[in-house]
Amino acid sequence: MLLEMESISKSFAGVKALNNVSLQVKKGEILGLVGENGAGKSTLMKILSGAYTSDSGTIKIDGEIVKNIKPSKMIEKGVGVIYQELMLAPHMSVAENIFLGRFPTNKYGFIHYERMEKETTALCEMLGLELDPKAKINELSIAKRQMVEIAKALSREAKIIVLDEPTAVLGENELRGMFEVVRRLAKQGVSFIYISHRLKEIFDLVDTVIILKDGTVVETDNIDNYNIDRLVKGMVGRELLDIFPRRSRSAGKEVLNIRGMSRKGVLQDIDLSLREGEIVAISGLAGSGRTEILKSIMGEDPIDSGNIEIFGKMFDPKSPKHAIKKGLGLIPEDRKGEGLFLRQPVIANATIANFGELVNLLIIRLGKERLKVIEYIDKIKIRPGNPDMEVRHLSGGNQQKVVFSKWLHAECKILLVDEPTRGIDVGAKQEIYFLLDELVKRGMSVLMVSSELPEVLGLSDRVLVMHQGCIVKELETASTTEEQIMMYATGQLTSCG
């Protein structure tokens, strides 16, 4: 047994986050740690990393109790934690990131770049990665950045690597590549704790699964003894029937029309349309240009050529502020970095996109603001239902609902949604799916990017498949399969040009 966490408990302000939690990981084992947002997974891993101190319990590594736990000591003991928000310096090189804080030096005390880059190359070859040690992090895809994080952990001789939602923005090819690396390292004796809300990944990758709910261990067993129903029931305490809403939508008039939208090296001759009361999904591999379409429509990214019409009138997206005035809203892929003010309360985040509606003769109508936000809290079930709570204290699913409430308040007509359920547990996913369906039934139109093919097929009316900056195929969801989408997304059936 490589790692033993025994009877771990932790409270915050009198609220029990973990209650007598124990887990074990064998050498070379891949343990799946699952549970809803708020179940205690991140708290448990932060205790393992030394970022938090437990109120009680012990941690053993190689049979030895670790005392005076702190981050530097856990790194020395071989623990590496890779969080969903990657901890990399974007303007530094691959080699600099891997050796950050412990650069090798020459006899004169200067950084020995040649040695650092040589060791990085050897490390990447061991992982089967094609990475230029001199490449800047901001030049790499998300998938390669994940690999840099794994390489960084291994360079510190990590024996236990925690992967916290590592695949939230990866396409199928990138996902397979990462799984190959994890399996190869596990065979070499490295142990993994794998946290994911994508349950298919749990079945594809892990050996054992442990389910947390409300800070306690519900059950742990070999993954071969589970099916999807047992796993979901253990996580949420009930069966989730019909996770996707039954579609009874009828599309109306065209609200968005794009012809020939291009940006050199990013987008090529994009044509698409969106109708009232419709969900259209954009699918494709990471880096295919999916997110860039949404950002271009919203005025965040410039375009070189092409025409955009909104509600039958020409639209030149000058800025997000301009787009909001025209009835557009964007739920970004990175809700924490781009969609929310984390240290501001729910009430401020929910009204920021249309704050002028609450101002009369330079006086803020605070009572009206509070009533509006309480209405949104009730309507879309934000929990806890406290408008004054800072958003950073909410679970991922509830943070996403706050972003939705922002665009409800702005009364947007066209909602651009990038990865609507990234990092959200299965119960909250179902709530988001039904919320999107309800908004569309009320007349809103949704253009959605998603890496999860079941989500694409379960929610959308039509699918636009992208490959290398082009929309290569439009498919009717009702007569489409995941395999068919992947064939187009990988360029096997058709490609750009």
C-alpha cells in the first residue's frame, strides 16, 4: 500500500467538510475519486497536498506516518497535485515551468539552461511527448499544458499524482493521448488519484472507485463491479432518470446569420445560422476553432472578413459591450477567470451585465436589485440561496448558475455557451440541461460549444462539426451518432478547403 489516509476530518466555520474519511492507494493503482460538487473531494486532496491541515486523522506514505504536514514536505514525499486550473507561468518556457523554483545552476551561479532543457527533453521522451523545451506555455494546447504539469510532477520524483478534472476541455484525441500516458506511468509504479465528473472516463481508466457524499465515504469498490446507475445513485443518493430533457421545441425565425467569417490562421469561411427557440451545437477537437467562433461573434476577437446579421440587421461586433446591447450574452469556458468576480457576492455578479437597469437619476435601486436576484436564485435553484455570499464559496454548478442569472437579468436573446457543464457534477449537469431547455422554450436561442458528445446529442437540434478552423459538416441531431461526429471532427470524412 503506497498511500493511506485514515479517519480524516475537517471543518470550516463549524461546518463539517470531511467526516472520518479514509482511502487507500496501492502502488501503480489508478483510484477514481467521485462525488457531487461540495462532496469534499478537493478538501481531501488539499489535505493530502499540505495546503490544508486536517482536524484529525493520519496520512501514511509507504507505511510511514507523515508528521508536520506542509506543501514542501508532501512534495518531498512524492505527492504531486495537478489542479483543474493549471498552475503554469504562461510566458515562460516548458523547461522553465518544469524546474520553476529549483533551476539548475552552473559554477558561476547562473541558470544552466542547456542542462535544464536537456533534462526536460529526456523527461518528455520518457512520457512519449513531443514537446519543445523552449516553447512558451501560452503557445501550447490545453492538452500539452496538462502533460507539462505531469512532467513537472515526475521531475520532482512524484509517486502519487492527483489529477483534478484534467480533461474538462480536452477533445477525444487529446483524451486518449493523456490516458495512454497515465496507464504507462501506472505500469511503471506511479499511483494516480483521478477526479472527474465525466463518468465515462472513470469507467475507461480507473481500477478502483471511491464515492464521497456530504464529506463522508459512501462506498469503495473495484470499478468492474459498477454500472452507470450504481455509480450515479451513490453520488447523488437517487437515480437520475432522463438526464436530458425530452425535446418538444419548435424553431422560429432566424436570429443569427453568419456568412464567410474568417480570421487568418484561426477561422476559415464560417457559415452558420441560428433560429429562435433552437439549440445549435458546435463540435470538434480542441483547437479546431470552436471557442473562437463564439468570441468573434461577441466582439472579443477580431475578424478579417465576413458578414454577421442579428435579427435581420447587419452587425459589426466592435466589443462585448456592443454585443450585449444587441441582445447577445456569452457564458465562457473559463467561468472563474472570465465569467465571474469571485470575491464579489452573488447579487453583484448577477446584475453586472445590465446594471444600468437598476440606476435611476444616478441612484442605485438596491431594493429592486435584491428582489431580482432573489427571483433568479429561486428560479434556477442557486444554492445556498444567499445573495450576499461571495461567489468563490459556491460549488462549480452553482457558480455556473450565477453566470446564467447574469444573462437572464440582461434579457439576452441569443446566448453563446462554451462548455456549459465543465467541471460540474452529474446532478448539477441535469439542472443546467433543463435550464437551457426551459430558456429556449421561452424564445431564447443558444449556440453551444461542448466537448462532451452525449451532451451535444442530448441537447442540440443541429450539430456543426469543425475541423482545423472550418465547419466541415452540419448534422441533424436526431439522425446522428457520436462516431459520425468524430469521423468529421478528425477529418476522416471531409476536411477544410
